[in-house]
Amino acid sequence: MSFFKDMISVFRKRELTLIESSREAEDVHTFVFTKDKDLTWTAGQYGLFTITHKKIKNPTKPFSIASAPTEDVVKITTRISDNPSEFKQAMLELQPGMKIKMGGPVGTFQLEEGTPSLLVAAGIGITPFRSILKELAASGKQAGNPTRLLYLDSKPSYLFQDELNAIARPASIQIDFLSSREELEQEMVKFITQHKDQGKYFIAGPKSMVESITTLLQNHNISKKNIKKDAFFGL
Ligand SMILES: Cc1cc2nc3c(=O)[nH]c(=O)nc-3n(C[C@H](O)[C@H](O)[C@H](O)COP(=O)(O)OP(=O)(O)OC[C@H]3O[C@@H](n4cnc5c(N)ncnc54)[C@H](O)[C@@H]3O)c2cc1C
């Protein structure tokens, strides 16, 4: 059922107007767009964003919606190198008032209430978790007991760090900002030892990272049904 709902939603493209863009870190930019009243999503979903102000070869790319539905704007955050793709170059050209299109929202990357949860964000993979945690904070609900977010970034320029820290305590979430793969594995093993296959494991980030973290979980006997992945293909 949700597959058909997603398909309908993908084909229905909406125009979004840029409100503002800003630089989060040296090579990371956030774009904030208007949100129609009837557009809603579940925290953790992504959209298919299409460049419309010029013709480019691959005009549509998926991005997690980094804002929570309650924030009333559509926010996407992306890494843009010094030598950007045509798509990212076109994103940099966007000025307030200019439009893009969005298909979706799609995806099933959502927390389950009450279950011990380990959230693993690799680099730019923090975007769906920002939405999920912001929504949790807005709802006043507590996360599953316990919920830990492990945020790995080799360049430790952790995005949204202040916002995440502000959410963590009232929502009973422990956040660790990590800079090495070894630290990540150590912390993951601690959680796995405690919660084994009773916990839920959420991983978001570049596809290769998501795959290697999944392998680690499976090597510790975590079953597929307890691993939710948001693999950023194309990174
Ligand atoms: C479910 C999902 C959610 C996602 N969420 C996010 C997100 O929140 N944030 C995010 O950043 N990404 C996200 N992604 C990945 C995103 O869709 C892009 O694939 C990714 O950002 C890379 O885009 P790109 O245009 O730089 O890629 P590519 O076109 O693959 O380019 C990669 C690199 O190649 C070089 N290059 C490519 N074309 C040219 C050119 N014409 N000239 C010069 N150099 C070039 C550039 O150095 C460029 O950086 C998500 C993907 C999925 C599937």
C-alpha cells in the first residue's frame, strides 16, 4: 500500500520557492523553501528535487528533507565541492524567489516508539535524523528507551550540532560526535552487547558506509528486519 502511495506522490511534482540559502560549513549548504499547506511528510522521508530554471543533463536528485514537518518549510542540506556537478552548480545559482520542483515525499525511515534505538549518521547522513529529532522535540514525546545517536564525520564540522544538543536532553537521547571508524565501532558494539536483536538500528549516509555498517551489525547477529537503511546513492 505504501509503495503505491509513494508512486503517486513521486509523480505529483510541486513547485517550491527558495526562501534563503546559507553555508553550514566550508562545503555544506542549506536551502530553505516554502511549503504548501497541503504538503506534508513524515520525519525521515526524502523528496525528489528537480532543477527547473535551466536545462541540465540530470535535473532530478533525491535529498532527505532535513526539516521537520512542524517547521513549515522544506529544508535540504548538501555537500557542494569546489568542482560541483551541473546539478549542484544550478543549486548554487538559486536566489530567493526562484523555484524548483519536488516529487514525493517518499521513504520509510522512521523511528518506532518505545524501542531501544541506535541511530548512526555518517557525514551528510545526519539530514534525516535532524528532521526526526526536531519532530520528536516538537511533539514533546520521549524517544525509545534508550535512544543513542552516533554521528560520525571525518572532518569534525558536525552539522546542526547546537540544535541536536538542545534536543538531546529533554528527549532523553544520548548523542556522541565521533571522528573515527574505530570509535564508531566501539560505541556500536556497546549498544549491540546491551540490546542485541531487541533494538532497532537506523543507518544513514553514503551507500558504501551504510553497507559496511550493515555488515558489522549482521556480523553481530542483528537481523535484517531490525536494520533500517537510508543509503545516499550517488555519494
Ligand atoms: C534517499 C536519499 C537521500 C539523500 N539525501 C541527501 C542529502 O540529504 N544530502 C546530500 O548531499 N545528498 C543526499 N543524497 C545524495 C544526492 O542525491 C546526490 O547523489 C549527492 O548529493 C551527489 O550529488 P552530485 O550532484 O554532487 O553528484 P554527482 O553528479 O555524482 O557528482 C559527484 C562529483 O563528481 C564531480 N562532477 C560531476 N559532474 C560534474 C560536472 N559536470 N563538472 C564537474 N564535476 C562534476 C563533482 O566533483 C561532484 O561533486 C541522497 C540520496 C538518496 C538516495
